[in-house]
Amino acid sequence: MFQSLDELLKILNPQIVGSLKRAIELGKWPNGVAITAEQKMLCAEAVAHWEQQHTDPKSRMGVVPPKSNPCANKHGDDESSITWIDS
């Protein structure tokens, strides 16, 4: 059908990209047919390329913005004690 990813990218629009994202998330196409691992990979690549050209970085698939506070505490004590409860 398409000879290259570039040809596919030319026909993509927000609605098609949304459908591809849903297929990736749910593991199936809108008609209920399971998406293969290869299809999932190709859809993710197409969505990533399209978003790179058409969206701002904060709204792209897979982007996690940096936290204002790091997860580790400031005292360098990375371990917490665990209290086991017998059931």
C-alpha cells in the first residue's frame, strides 16, 4: 500500500493519529481485530514522527515532564524501613 513511512506520514491527520494511539493502547483496531507486534511498532513510529512535526514537546506520546522535586530525599537516605505485619 505505502512504499515508505514518508508516504504514510503525508496522509496522517489528528483523527488518524488518535486512532493509531488507541490501537497501540488497547492492542486492537477499532473493528476489534488484534494488532500485531509489528503493527504496534510501526504505528508507534508513525505517531512519533507525526507528533515530532505537528505538536509541541509537552504533548507528545511518551514524554514525561521533569519533576520540580526529585524523588530521593535531600538527606541521602534512600532506604525506608519496612514494618512487616503478620496476617
